Amino acid sequence: TGRCVVAVDGPSGSGKSTVSRRLAVGIGARYLDTGAMYRAITWAVLRSGVDRADAGSVAKVADEVDLRIGTDPQGYGVTVDGVGVDADIRGPEVTGAVSAVAAVPAVRKLLVARQREMIVNAGRIVVEGRDIGSVVAPDADLKVYLTASAAARAARRSAEDASDVTATAADLARRDRLDSTRKIDPLAQAADAVVLDTTELGIDEVVARLRDLLTERG
Ligand code: C5P
């Protein structure tokens, strides 16, 4: 059980989180949810009251907060200045603001550096996000890009948080557009990523396929 880095990218609702956590448990690896880091910084920005359209102020908040995140796939905690934010970072306020905060270059620079450090320290880790295979860990042992139809993604998300499916579909479309068109590190498929469409696949099938791919690659 040596070093092994698996990069899992894709839009929200593609099954990334569930698949990544299960894969990590299955192969005895750590797990890093990079979206939770962007969400935690967004939470801090909203709490601070600074103008979130002001990139300089947003970057300053990101630089000053003490963000901590665990890497246990069976349950990790996120804290900001010692405050547990696991529930709050999934709420509508953070979800509505996170794409804008994640588009600030200084925020990305800071978090990408933290993510690389955590990956090196973990050695064996499944990392999920938007730019993992392309930017954070271009030398990952396996890069996966998960997709699913817009309808399937909206249905999964609204089942998860009991939200209205039409509103969820609109929010996903909005975030996809922002995440894919931002200037730095947009949501992108790495050239060497294995693309899996999960619309018709169950979680277990996806995880099994990824384990097969890892075995094939030794
Ligand atoms: O994956 P999740 O939906 O929690 O990510 C929340 C947001 O964080 C995304 O919509 C995106 O704006 C941002 N993000 C990012 N880069 C990552 C992970 C997340 O820009 N590696």
C-alpha cells in the first residue's frame, strides 16, 4: 500500500462525493473534499460581512482564517477559526456564493497549495473537486471525470437535500456555467482522465469500475 493519488472531478450531482468516499474506504486511502474547502472560505467571507464582489477583501479573509479539514472518508470535520461548519457550508447561502468566491485567483492559489500539501502528507488519497486532475494533482495515478445528465444530477441533489427539483436544476446550471467559464482553473476534463457517465450506473458499479482501473494500473 504505497503512494496512490486518485483525482475525481466533475460537476455537482455527478456522484463524485459518494463515489470518492466509498472508493477511499475500499482501498484504505484518505479522502479530501476540496469543494468543502471553497465552501468553508465562502462561509468565512459571508460571516465577515466584507463585500463578496471585492476580490481583494475576499482574498484577505481567505488568507486570515484558520481553515481545517479532516481526511477520514468515514467522517471528516471542517472548522473555520475553531467553529464547526459542516452543516452550514451545505446551506443555500454558501451554495449561492461559492462559485464567485472560488473564482478569485488568490483564493485558488491558497487552497491549491494547501491541497497539494495534504496530498503529499497523506500519500494514499482520493481527492475530489473540479480541477484536481488538471491543476492540483496532474501526476495523479488515476484521473476520473464523472458526468451525468442534467436531469439525473438535479434529481440526485434534490433527493439529498429535499429541495425542489426545478430550483435545484436551475442552481446546478448556474454553478456549472460559472465553474466552467471562469478564467483560472475552470471545471475541465484532464486530457488523460477516464470519463464515466453515471446517469445509468449505480454507485457500486462506478466504484467497482474505478477499483478495476486501479488494479489494471498496478
Ligand atoms: O463540490 P462542491 O459542490 O461542494 O463544490 C462547491 C463549489 O466549489 C463548486 O461549485 C466550485 O465553484 C468550487 N470548487 C472549485 N474547485 C474545486 C472544488 C470546488 O472551484 N476543486
